[in-house]
Amino acid sequence: MSLKGRVALVTGASRGIGRAIALGLAQDGADIAVNYRREDSEAEKVVAEIKALGRKAAACKASVDNIDEDASMVERIKTELGPISILVNNAGIASRGNTVADTDPQEMMRVLGVHALAPFYLSKLVLPQMRTQQRGDIIVISSVATMGYAGRGSPYNMGKAAGEALAYTLAKEEKGNNIYVNVVAPPLTDTDMGQRLAKSRGVAEIHDLDKNSPFGHVCAPEDIANVVRYLVSPLNTYVSGEKITVHGAADRAGFA
């Protein structure tokens, strides 16, 4: 699983799934750019954990839906850590649970900005660096939401669908440059967002769902990180343009 000599940019990496991915890739030998938007202290904690593993790391504050901030971040990473060869588009925000008729257009733009435009911006910005290296990997973190497209979630559903479309397109365009592009779709996961979602559906504490979940527990961030670790590793020699839905063979894949 060695990723020695590679630099990974993980967006939304100060907590939750992003944090788990950043730490997992560092354990496998990569140097990590920890992108975040607000949580300075949390991002610095992740950086410290990565450095304790003997890897280089930098906390990179940027709103990923702002292409100018993205461009500055990518250049800074190249200078401080080296050229990026792994991009994990993980940053995400929830929509407010309204019907299409009641959804504020500004909310739609905000959610699409994070889930659809940001992966496009960052992929565009890092591709020149990836094409000069032996291998590149782009991961889009999607959701089981795209299995069912439940009502009252049009901004989130549309954003995740657009992210997947980007990944499938990139996989075809960049395979000649030895760049692998894949989608990983988590279910309800034990993160801050997952806990809020569970409570909004009448569950007092997310782990109250453990007994009825596959393998006796709600999906953990590390469960998602381990899939990403495989996809970007030397063990993956032929998987690209694919979507791995991490639902534990559940009949009902968490809250979509």
C-alpha cells in the first residue's frame, strides 16, 4: 500500500471522513495537504497527527467552491509539499430538507458549488501536475443518496450526481495519462453531519442504530477511508471509472 513520494490533497479534511482519509493516506506513506474552511484548530490537530506518523503535512484554508482560493491553495501545496498526485474531493455540506418548490435558489447554488463545481475546479487545477507524474488518482466522495434520490434533497442529490458525472468523464479523458478516477459513496456515517441527519430523522444518538446495521455498527469514517486507500494504492492496477457504494450489503443503505 506504499504511497511514499506522493502528495495528497484531501478537501474537508479537518474532521469526519476527510480526516480519516487524510490519516489513512499518511499511514500509507503520502504527504498530506489538509484542506478546511473554518476549523483552524481542528485542521492543525490533523496536521500534528500526520506529522507524528513521520509524514509532511500542511493545513490549507480555502473555500473549495472559490476557484481563486483553490488556485492559490494548489500552488502553495506544490511549493511546500510537492506536486499533487492524489486528489480526494471530500468536502461536503447538507441541504435543508425542503421540497423543490420551497428550496431557496441561493441554497441550490451554495450546495452545487461545494459538491459539483469544487471537484471540477480542483481537478482542472491539479491535472497539469498529475500528468507529469508516474500516476495520478482523483476520488470523488459521493453518497448513497444517488441510489434513491429521496425527496426533500434536490440540492444535495443534484450536487452528488454532478460529482459522479465529472468522475466518469475524467476517467475516460485521463486514462491515457495514467490517472485513475473513481467514486466512493458512503451511507449514513458516524460524522457530525451523520449525527445531525440521524437526529433529524428521530434517532437520539447515531449508535442507537448499531444493532440493526451491517456488521453490528453504523459506518465509520475509517470504513470509507480504507476503500480510498485501496483505490489510490499500487494494489489498484485496473479499477477506474467505477463507483463503490459502501453500504455493507444493507437492505436499506442508511438515510439517503
